[in-house]
Amino acid sequence: MAEADIRPTNFIRQIIDKDIEQGTHNLIQTRFPPEPNGYLHIGHAKSICLNFGIATDYKGQCNLRFDDTNPEKEDIDYVNAIQQDVTWLGFKWNGDVRYSSNYFDQLYTFAVELINKGLAYVDFSNQETMREMRGTLKSPGQNSPYRDTSVAENLALFEKMKAGEFKEGECLLRAKIDMGSPFMCMRDPALYRVRFANHHQTGDKWCIYPMYDFTHCISDAIEGVTHSLCTLEFQDNRRLYDWVISNITIDSEPHQYEFSRLNLEYTVLSKRKLIQLVEENHVTGWDDPRMPTISGLRRRGYTPASIKEFCQRIGVTKMDNMVEMSMLEACLREELNADANRAMAVLEPLKIVLENFDGADEVLSAPNHPTDETKGSRSIPFTKEIYIEKEDFKEQANKKFKRLVLGKEVRLRNAYVIKAERVEKDSNGEITTIFCSYDKETLGKDPSDGRKVKGVIHWVSATQGKPAEIRLYDRLFNVPNPAAEEDFTACINADSFVIKKGMVEPSLAAAEVNCPIQFERTGYFCKDKDSSNDNLVFNRTVGLRDTWANSAK
Ligand code: ATP
Ligand code: MG
């Protein structure tokens, strides 16, 4: 079966199928239009997968267009980071990166066309008056006294706006539509405002900037976008989108379709809130591994494939909903279980001395994957002193505890069976060392006398292993919907970032940054960009099992 045949459909793909069937469109053109005022998050990934996915499957094109009409809030760093993220996800945009600001000259000409048609006017009412005259959802607005200014005068005034003769906030260019419309966005919306701001693309060329609603539809039309896909909050604005397109002279008729935003539990997906987390230092930056940003997820150890699989599974509808974090994690876990190499690391080391180990260190071989032999094997040093996980030892325990118990045996993963003979404690009664013996006949085989050893634990050589900082992350917020709280920063999970001083097997020193590895029995991890030869740092990407189901309730 062709790949396209098994891809789940959605209402937008059904619309496109129909458009193709009826010959409305032959070539499908979409676009992903981020505003460069922050980093991309997992919600944007939904939109990216939708737009680029459609372009790929219908053999069309998807443009990357920066929707850059708010120079004060935008930055070239965001422009660069967004391109990096889209590329990392594995998508290729059509031709050069585009900017709405590429079209500022054309947008200006279209605004003049609307003025000439008596469909736009310059309004000098102050903000307060304008707000009052807009009316409310229940009552109609009132016409502005500037609505009847002549075309000639409006042309001259708009020209002056462009020439910098009016102050910021002194006037606006407004569309002349309908102050009685039930849709607030149709009550003579602003088209242009005065801003004396330096723009990251156009510098100081402009001191008037077009509004989103005016810019977006025209940019779509200029680029020949056939299906302009956006989130539901723009549903009403579709009237304005269509009004602008039908009142200017352009040979293209893009259509806007709305789908629901992605909301994810225990995090926030609004750039404004994410900026706040960064600026108020609640996180270490946009790429803090707890952030729902693409760069945060990448640093955490998420793969492009897992994010795309997640976007596939959540689907595209018009229904608002809240997706569980466990769904995102499941996509990753399934991939990594099949793909990630295995290694051993101890998060809370407890020392073992093998009293009957004498002679030189041994080199053992361990498979990199339990079922995929093509992944090969690696060497692990076996030495007189090793570390095991503190929680894997008890002086006394019942049979359910299938790890190391005083006087009993356990198997060391990829190595021998050991027996705990005695412990040494410090003055606080804390165990500092376990003295063990090991059975030299048990490498890769059961004890010959029929002794049954059930438990298997992981370990690292104490003398040849490498110390490592291991960063454990948890959900960033304590409540499923932090955006609904009065102050969302008040419900940040104080335990969302914990550092462990662990030990890792020596092969991990050469691990690649961000490349997923399963630390056996512990979870999936990846080396962090903060890592150096002297200071290895690993991030826990996700645990081996879903811990949300029980703990979240
Ligand atoms: P935010 O609210 O996070 O600031 P935005 O909509 O202002 O998001 P844009 O840069 O304008 O951010 O978004 C680019 C595209 O991504 C838009 O088409 C927008 O509809 C879409 N998008 C943004 N957030 C989400 C989300 N949570 N789920 C799906 N699509 C989204
Ligand atoms: Mg936006």
C-alpha cells in the first residue's frame, strides 16, 4: 500500500481532495507563517506538520513566511531559530524564505487602492473614543466622524502617515466596512498604524506598518497560496480575509480554513507565556529541556520522528481539546525502544568491592541492543570496584525485591553473578560499601550447580567509569492547565529539575549530543550540549514506562 493510503485523513484533506476533484486547484500551495517573536513550540509543530505534510502528499509546495509586521516584538535571532527548527523537523520550504515585509510596497499600493475605492480612511480619533465607538458584542458600533473624509484627502493623509508626519497613535488607516456588523473584526478594522521602529528586514524604510489581517491574506494571494490554514481564533477574521481579497485587484483567491490549536497538559503553549518563563528566569532559556519549544524538546532528546508521529496521532479537527503529555511521550518511547542503543549508568552510586577479584581488569562485551544485532556490541570494563544503584540494595527484603540483598545473589547485567557478603557503614548508619564475592563461572551462563538467580541489576566500573551530571526533568507545572490560573508561574513544579551525580560506563564519554540512549533499567537519556570531556552531562528524556497515568490523577 502506498504511504499516502494509510495516512489518516482529516477535514482539511477532504476539502483539498474535493478541490482537486472539481478542478478548483491543480497545484496545492500552503504556507507556514510564524511571527518571529519567539521560538517555535510543539503547537507550531502541529501546524508545520499539517502544512508541509499536505504539500508533500499532494505534490504541492509549502512556503515558510515570516509574518513580520510587529517590528518592536520581533528579532532576527527568532528568524534564525525558527528556520533551524523547521529544518530539524525535516521539512524543506519552497524556494527562499519569505517575509511579509517583502510585500510592504505592494501592501501600500493595495491600501491606496482601497482608499481610492472609498473603502479606507484615516482616522484621528483617540484610542479611548475609538474603543467606545466600536460598540460591544451586544450593541452595534458608531460611525467615526472621519469616515466621510474625501478620497483625495485620505490619499494625502495616508501619504503623510507614510512620510512620518504623524506621531505614533495619532492616526490609523481603517477599512470602511460596517460598524453594525455582528463580527467585531468587520467594524472598520485598522489596516495600518504608525510605528517609528527599526525593522529587522526593512530597517528604517517604513514608519507605517500593516496590520496582520490586512497583511496575511494579501501575502497569501501574492504567493498563490491555495489553502491558508490557521487556528480557530481566526475564524471570525475569515470575513475580513475574504473582504480584503475581494476588494483589491489581484489574480488569486486564497481560502482560509481553521483548525483547533494544540493544547498540551502540564505546560503552556503561548509565546507570550513562554517569553515570560525565559525572561523571569523560571527556566534556563528557550531550549531548557522542560520547555515545550522545539529547541527544548530537541535538547531533551526528542527526535523529529517522534514529534511528527505525535502530530499524526492527535489529528486535525475543529474541536478544542487538551492532549495528555503521556501521548507525546509514548510516541518517543516506542521509537526509542526500537532504535536507541543501550548503555549502563548509575544515578545514585553505591560502591561494591568484589573481594575475590584479583588480577587485571577484565573487558567484557555487551550488545548495544537486546534484539537488533545489527547495532553491534561494545566493550565494558569489569573491575574490582564497581557501583550499583543505591536503591538496588537492601540489607533485608522479601522475595518481591529481585535485586541485591545481604547474603543473597543477583546478576550484574552483561557480567557475573555476585553475592553480598557484608556492608560497611558510616557514623550515620549509611551504607558506604558492600563487600561481595563474584562467581567466575557465571559470565553469560547460569550457575552450574542449579542455583537460581532471578534479579538483574545494572552497574558501572568504579575505576574506569566516568562521573557524570545527570539531569532529571519532570513536568514544568503542577496543574494540568496552567494557562487557566491567574498566575501561571505560581504553579511551577519546584521539583521539575533535579541533578544527580552519577557514574556512566566509559563508552558514554563519546556519545553524541542529543543522540538518544537507553540507560538500562533507568530511562532514555541523551548527552547535553553543556557536556565536556571533564564534565559529562546527560538529560533524562523520558522514563522507560508511563509514570503519568498514576501520578497525574
Ligand atoms: P502563540 O499564541 O504561541 O504566540 P501564534 O499563533 O501567535 O502563537 P504564530 O507565530 O503566529 O504564533 O503561529 C504560526 C502558525 O502556527 C499560525 O498559523 C498558528 O495558527 C499556528 N499555531 C500557533 N500555535 C499553535 C498551536 N498551539 N496549535 C496549532 N497551531 C498553532
Ligand atoms: Mg500569531
